[in-house]
Amino acid sequence: MKSSMASAATSRIGSRMPVNRTFERELAQLEAMSGKIPDDAGIQRLHAALGKENNYLVAKAARIIADHSLVSLLPQVLTAFNRFFIDPVKTDPQCWAKNALAKTLVKLECRDAEVYLRGLRHHQEEPVWGGQSDTAGALRATCTHALVDCEGLKDFDLLNILLEPLVDLDKTVRMEAARALGQVGGVSAALILKLGILLRKEEPEVLGACFSALLGMDSVDKSGTIRLVADCLDDGEEAAAEAAFALAETHDPAALATLVTRRRKAADVWFASVLDNAIALTRLEEGLEFLLGMIENDARQAASALEAISRVYQSEGMRARVYGAVTASKSERVLLAYRQYFPATADEVALDS
């Protein structure tokens, strides 16, 4: 009996060890290809890897194919993508393969809407401590955005589809849906985004995606949209910060004016820093002048302005302008803050002494 049990154990171990060694060898071969343009043998190796059962190996191969835009392997990538929807919890835990394959399909310019609709509508509940968790959120997010460039979808049909991810339980999916609506453009997409903002029920990151998508659309009333987003500068901290940075991304003088107006009101230290960084990120001369004025005339606010400028501007000419405002302030406190964000040059040390 002992002999037969030992034999069975040996048999089980013997069947596993080659598999482990094979996996390690195949993974090492794929890793050795990273950063190199695959030759014919390499392409054949990638082709073979896409047919493997191990989802990690397939994901690795998919990323290499995407890195080098190997369009010749598109049919094999599609086949692998579809295969991992079969018994997905077992064949593709954590959606490693499907995530990588979906991104590769986008990179290889697959324009088949049905492919991405399958990913968009896929939910994969996997066991976790205390229950189950959906691991397919990232896949749905990738496929949501990919649908915008697909062929054969009219705007109405696409907008109708995008309503699904816009109410997804995963906020990453909702963010991608908002960005996709911004790319679709048009009055209907703008109204959907505007409604999402007006309801004020979304998480800050999703609101931020709505802000940026709406502000980036050419077909909207720009001044009205800026006012709508600026109204959110008085909301909760994180939502207000998302609004500030979305306004900054426009590089629009009207958006800058709303940021400066809000900055002149009372603000706690954290939000004052957010506003100063947003003002600097507009890269508009009027914003820079406002920050330089704070450095020169308000020692309490100077450190925040100095930090904001240091993050955006690095030229020697800008440094000289900032140093000029610091010296004009005649404040030791401002000078110390300047040294923190702009380490002293030899010339400045000589001037200070």
C-alpha cells in the first residue's frame, strides 16, 4: 500500500514538475523578447503563446504584440480573447489575459464593435474573503473607450450603448464612459454629461472625467460650460479640486478668471494650494502675474504660490522673475520658502550675502 501511495505521489509530482519548468522556460523566452523587435521565430513563439492555457503567459505575449503593433497576429489575438470568456473564472482569474488582449486589440486597430461589446458586458465574480468581487471592471473600461472608434455604429446607437457603462458599479468604467461621451461629441452627449454634473451624485473622480469631457467638446457653449464647472469650486474638497484642474486644462482666460476669483475668497490651506496649482497649470501670463503678486505682497500665501510655480515652470528666465518678486517682498519668510522650492544658485547666494 505504501509503495503504491508513494508511486502515486511520485506520479503526481512527476506530472507537475515538467509543467512548472515548461512555464518558467516559456516565460523566460517571452521576457527575453521585451524591448526587441521580434524576428520570424519570435513571431511564431508569440503565436504559440497565444494558444496557451496559462492566462499569465497569454497576457505577456499580448503586451509584446501590442508594443510592436504586430498586426499579422490580429486573428490569433481575437481567437485568444474569445476563448477566455469560456469558464472565465477558471481559465482567466483576475481577467489578466482578457485585459491585455483587449488593449492589444485596440492597439492593432480592431474596429469590430461586437468584440468590444462582449467585453463591455462581461462581469466576472470571483471569490474573495467574505464574499465575491467583480474582477472585470478594467476590461469593461477598455472596451467602453474602444467602442468610440468602431465601424458601423451611428452616434445614436453609440450613445445608447454608452449609457450602460455610465451607470456601472465600477467607477473606472464610469470614468471611461464619460471620456468616451466627450469623444463622441454633439448636443446629446453634452446633455448627458451636463446632467451627470448637475445631479452631484457621482464620485469626485467620475465628476472630474465629466468636467474634462464636457470642457473639451467643441460643440458646447464654452462660457456656459465654464460657469457650470466653476460652480463646483464651492462643492466638497475633492470634487472642487477636480473642477479646478479641469478648468486649468482648458488654458482658457475665462476659466482662469473663475479660478482667480475663487482664490481671492477665503480658502483653507489645502484648497488654496489646489487653486494655486491650477492657476499655474493654465500657463497663462495673467495667472502667473497673479501668483507673482501674491509672492511679492502676501507673505502668508507666498509659499503656496512658489510651490505652484516651481511645479510648472523651470526656465532660468522664470526663475529670475520669481526671484525678483521674492526680493521685492523684503520678507525673510518668503525668502525661506523660495529656497525650499528653488534651491539657491551661486549668484543668488552672493546677492543674499
